[in-house]
Amino acid sequence: MNNPQENNTKVDLALTSNAVQQVKNLLSRDKLQDHGLRVAVSDGGCSGFSYKLSFEKERRPDDTVLEWDGLKVYVDPSSALYLKGTVIDFVSGIYGGGFKFTNPNATGTCGCGTSFSA
């Protein structure tokens, strides 16, 4: 894993090199090289909360901005509470690939892999 360079308050989130490379590939494919990745947690999903990944051109006023190998990652303060210690990886498999969240705060998860309870 690469170490992030932080621009704001401490957010304990990590992306593996596989995840960083996959995000860069998606940004390039969609011609969004000047965008960053937003990592958020929202109400909903099978287990109560769900992870949200999206591309955004600019940070919001109270975002923390992390950076891995030139990739900017935006995290809002309320999501940061649920993401503490989370590692995001990209895994490939026989039926395709996807982003995998390993969150030590999750007390339960759903089979979909994007929903959790805390």
C-alpha cells in the first residue's frame, strides 16, 4: 500500500496499489483525468449503511483530501467516522472484479459487499 499525503485532518483510510491503479484506469477510460475519487458512506443498503464511490472534479469545503500516487481521494467528515481503519482493494475473479472494503468498524456485512452495519 502507498502512504497518503494528507491535506487536512486525519482520515484513517487506505487504498491498495491495485485499487489506485483501477481508479486511474477508470478515470482514463472515461476521460476524467482531472477528477478525484469520492469515498462516502450513506444510509441504506441491506445492512444499514452502504459505501459510495464516485468521481468528482473538486473537493467540497469540509472534505479531507488524501492522495495516493497522484490520485486525489475526497472524504467528507461524517463518512470519515465510519471509514476509520478501512482498506479499499480491487480484486479480480473468475466472474469479474470489484472494489473490496475491509472495515474493522463493521459489525455485520451483506453478501453484496457494499453494505454494512456498525
